[in-house]
Amino acid sequence: MRKSGSQFGRRLLLAAPLVLGLATGGCISVKAPDKPIVIELNINIKQEVVYRLAQDANNTIESNPDIF
């Protein structure tokens, strides 16, 4: 069974740092950062809420056409 070129290239790209580290006799270390990682998320929830309210109002109007 022959692997496609893109799969082979992707695997080679992923394995290259490991092979290079082992071949040079180096040590691979993973160290936690000194400072905490800060992720700032600014999420606009208003748009989704307005959309849900609009959809709910549309459904109410369709199910009760005599209210207007």
C-alpha cells in the first residue's frame, strides 16, 4: 500500500524535530513559563442574543398571525 505524498511529507515534517534532536545527542526539555499564560477573549454575545430573539419573535408571529 503506497502512501500519498502529502501524508508522507506531513509525517516527515512532524518527525523531523524529534529525529534531529536525537541525532545530535541533544536533550528535549519542556519547561513551564515563569509567568501565567493570559488569554484575553473579547466575545460579542449581543449579536447571537439578538438573532435568537428575532428568530423567536418570527416563530411567534408565524404561529399567531392574528396578534397583529
